[in-house]
Amino acid sequence: MMKLICLKNEREVSIRAAEIMSEVIKERPNALLGLATGSTPVGMYRELIKKHLDGELSFKEVRSVNLDEYVGLAPDHIQSYADFMAKNLFDYIDINKENTFIPNGAATDPEAECERYDRLLDRLGRVDIQLLGIGHNGHIAFNEPDVCFTKDTTLVNLTDSTVKANSRFFASEDQVPKEAISMGIGRILRSKRVLLLATGEGKADILEKALFGSVTPEVPASILQFYQGDLIVVGDEPAFKIIKQKHSEAIF
Ligand code: GLP
């Protein structure tokens, strides 16, 4: 079932998304969270930290798995997703860091690291709620447009457009790694719920294509139309611009 929630602005998106996540944690204190990076979820993480500092939410028993990591960046590298998670969430909550899992970008054999991550995911079981952002080309995690949908964790080549988009976090474009380890789409579809966040007009076009266009590996996020669990899409007015024009009846 797909539920589309269109809110006024990014702040409201962050607040609502944090509420959805915290409900899952309250219902199941040892929930397995599927976490994502990128700029979209940053505000939501801030809201979760606030809830924790207010004494409303504990992450003591919570476990987490991240979607992806750049190849070649060690966990303490300032641009690694491991460092992103520490700085944007983990350092400010009571989660046991031993229960937080992210592919190791510094592994000497990245293919073997993909394999190791899959075995870990098998052991942890189904993700209770998987958080997702969406790339401008429709990528989810680092699953780029392709001729087929990936199943398991894979070593991926980043497209030029993704490298360009992510260069804003680096000193220069040539410092952006060209490869990443990404959880496959098959893995993402195994989770019990998916929470997809989108903000800003730059996502309006791809969000409409992904949720209402053809289901094709050229738009990886389009597979979410076939997802069997609960798909909750929370976005702001600018991100929902095209959907509002074409499918206003679908908005909750
Ligand atoms: C990155 C990440 C994705 C993220 C996407 C969108 O490449 N690997 O997980 O969803 O790009 O990022 P942003 O939220 O900054 O637009």
C-alpha cells in the first residue's frame, strides 16, 4: 500500500518523518532501522535527536543497517557515510554503536565486503522500517539506472550525474569516489515498511516518474510501485509539484 503525504515545507517533512520512525521504535524497542544518508534525512535525524534529548525516545536496544558507503573511504574519513551517520545521529543518541552496521568502504576486497554485508543482513533479519531518499536520476541507495534491478549488495560504478551531485560534499569533483557498495534493491524490498523522503522542486519530476511512470530499472525507485509492504512517501509541496498536477487524488 502506498501512502503519499504532502506537507508544506522541509521542516514539516522532517518532523513527520521523525514521528513515523519513533512510533516504530516505541512499538519495538529493538527495531532494526534501515538508514540513509544524503541531505534529505538530515532534518529528520535532528528531530530524532531532539526527541531523545527530551527523554521521549531511547535507542538503547535499536539496531541499524545503512544502505551504502563509498569505496576507498575509511569509516573515520570525513566524507564517508560512516562519519556522516556519527555526526548526524549516532554521536547524539544512546544507540550502542556495536549495533550499527555500514558497509566498510576501506575493505581491501570490496566484492568480499558485499558478500559479508549480505550475510550480516541475513543474520539481522527483516528491516522494520527502511528510510530512503531519491537521487535525481531515480537512484535509491546507490542503485543507479541500469538494465536490471540489483538483488543483493553490490559494488557499483557511480554515474557522472551522481558524482556531480555528490561533489557538493567534497572539496572538488575529482575527490568523489567513483565506486560504492550498495545494498541491492531486492534487499530493500524485503523490509517491512519503506519511508521515502523527498524535498525541493528538483525532485518533483523524478518523484512523479518513480511513483507513477513505467516500472523500469532505468528508474530504480520505480520498483517501489511493486513493493508489497507499506510504502510511505513524505515530501514537501515543491517535491510534490508534478504529482499534484497529475495525480492529486493520490495524495493523502
Ligand atoms: C546519494 C545517496 C542516496 C540519497 C541520494 C539523494 O547518492 N547514496 O542514499 O538518497 O543521493 O541525496 P540527497 O538527499 O542529498 O538529495
